[in-house]
Amino acid sequence: MKDFEEVAVQYAPMISALIRKLHIYRDYDTFRQIGNIALWQAWQRFEDSKGNFTPFAYRSIQGAMLDELKREAKRNDRGSCTDNGVREKAEETVIEELPEWLEVNQLTAHEKWLLDALFVKGFSLPELAELEKISLAGMKKRRERLLKKLKVTTPHPFKK
């Protein structure tokens, strides 16, 4: 078969048509790239003896885009369940279960939620990083900032 660059140019309108057909209206460039990757994978796997390349490419590109849409929907569902249930009750829970000497009034709602998740409910950093959809290093940095803020705002409980 031809060089892949020629194939990519030839099938670019097909990728655009599939984006329109699937009603993709955001992350257009991401889905165009997913389509190009699926086209390349189809080009690698295709055997001339099996038939025509065009329907094979179409199904491969469409399948890759549908898979990404499903993953996106799953991520959005997971995020909305987490946000609604856990974060709404975070402020009350944190205030009830933490020691009186700990100053939480200066914290934002998200910082209170993080404090509750880390030290009251006992979530691990990797679990929270996945929940927040950030890297582990990002979650460690958030914990560090939270502890630093608590240290500055809270007087030491045992010193007079």
C-alpha cells in the first residue's frame, strides 16, 4: 500500500465526517488525532487479501472515537458522583471530627474536603489523585500546601 502520509491526506475528510456524524463539538483536535492514530493502526494491520481498505479504516476510526467518547462519559460520571456526595458534607464532617484547637475557618471548602479525606476518612494519596484526576505529585503538592496553611493559621495546642 502507499506511504502513510498519502493515506492520511486521502482519509482526512473521512475523519472530519465521522467527527460531525458523532456530534463531537468540543475537543475537536483531540478527536482528529484519535482518528489519525486509528487510521495509522488500521493501515498497519490491513492485509490486501482481506478486501477493501476504506470500510476497514472507517470502522477502525469510528470505533476509536466511540471508545474515547465512552471513556469521557465514564470520567464525567465518576467525577459528578464524587463531587455531589462527598464535597457537600465535607465542611460539616471536618468541623465535627477534628480537634477544637485546629483552625479550619481559614480553609476553603475544597481544603476542608481534602483534610477530611486525608486525615479523617484515611484515603491514600493515589486514591485522591485519581479521584481529583490529577497526578500523584499534584496531590502531594496540595497536601503540602494544606499542611503549611494549617501550620501558619493554627497555634500549637500544647504551648502556652
